[in-house]
Amino acid sequence: MRKPLIAGNWKMHKTLAEARELVNSIRDGLRDDAHVDVLICPPFQLLAPMAKAVEGSRIMLGAQNAHEASHGAFTGEVSVPMLADAGCTHVIIGHSERRHIFGETGSLLAKKVRAVIGGGLEVVYCIGETLEQREAGRTQAVVEQQITEVIGKDIAPDRLTVAYEPVWAIGTGRNATPEQAQEVHALVRSKLAAMYDRAAADSIRILYGGSVKPNNAEALLAQPDVDGALVGGACLVAADFLAIIAAAGSVVTAAR
Ligand code: PEP
């Protein structure tokens, strides 16, 4: 059974004082059980202090983006070696806001994914269709293309997590139903099986993201191919993030 991962994408939120308060509350509220992996992805300026704040806990630290080069004249950018130096173990690549607001393309994301893995970190690679694409019946084609244009056999499966985040569900309060999520997750896993093999595909975690909240988390996480959640809004409130982690723990316990 794949161990669930609950990841929080803080986006462009929190000052240092606010971040300390949030992370301390998450630390204090985390149960001892090690059945669920927990990852927080604060903005760049908080990474080094948050690395200190999570020291000695089982909370892992990730970044929300990285540049594809290791160093150089790229004003305003941050590289993978810098993120590793700050204490990150994971980097989110291809979030829909990076694709749609900042124009990141498949070929750029393919370079970024390889930079993350080449730098010794794990990647959380985001995919997902827009509402227009879903309504045009193109969900499968879009998701398959987002996988094939970025992921390849050269990407070690044990360094890869995929996050399915339908764009229409991000920050809208409108989540995919558990059945809709399961349908796409199963499709993603079969695509990964065709690319790698069945054993590798079965080992890769596929997270669902898009308005995951305490009241819908358990039903989503109970789906056989939903291996965790990438959480935006609800990860900014410690009680909500902890409730989603607890929901993942309940699903694991119920399956034993
Ligand atoms: C996200 O940004 O990755 C996300 C899923 O946001 P929200 O949970 O707020 O929809």
C-alpha cells in the first residue's frame, strides 16, 4: 500500500511571524502515527527558517518552483542547489498557476523536473485540465499529454510524485467528486504503467488537489488511486491542515 502524502502549498502567503505560528501549531497537533507523510511548501523567503522550525519533526519541506539552471544571471530566480541548501527535499513543478499565469510550457517543465531530480530532490509534478477542456471531453488527452511531454523513463519513479489538480477546482471551493478524481488517477497510473512498468506505476504516489477541505478529504483519499492531497487554501489554517492529515490517517487505519 502506498503511504499517503499530505502536502501544503502555501503559495504567496505568510510573513515569518505568521509562518512560525502556523508551523508550530502543525507540529504541536501532529499525531505520533507515522502512517502519513507531511510536506509543507512555503514561499522562498521562508524556506530556511521553516527548515529550522520543522527540525526534529516528521514534517518535510518543499519549494513551489525552481529555475532549471543551477546558477547564473537569472534575476529573481532560485535554483535547485539553493533549495537543497535551504533544507528542501521536494519541489512542486508545473502548478497550474505557473502554467497559466507565468506561461510555463511542457518543454520548460521537462527541464525543471530534470533539474530537481538531478539536484537530488523529489518532484511533485502537477497536471490537470481546465474547465473548458473538461467540458470539451478532452480531460484524458490533456492529462496524457502533460505526462508524456514532461515525464520519461529517465525520471526515477522513486523521485516522482504526480499531483492531479483540475484547474477548475483550484481555489474555487468546487472539488472534483471522489469518482471524478479516481477516474483520472486510474488513467494517470495506467499511463505511468505504459511508460515504466506496472510495479513502478504502483509505487508512484498520485495526489489529488483542488479545494481539498476537512469535510471532503476522507472521501477523496479513500479512492484506491488517490494517494494523498496537495492542499492550497486549507493548509494555511493549522486545524484544517491537521484535519486533512487525520483523514488520511483514518483511511490508512480503515484499510488495514
Ligand atoms: C493548489 O493550489 O494546489 C490547490 C489545490 O489550492 P486549493 O486547495 O486552494 O484549491
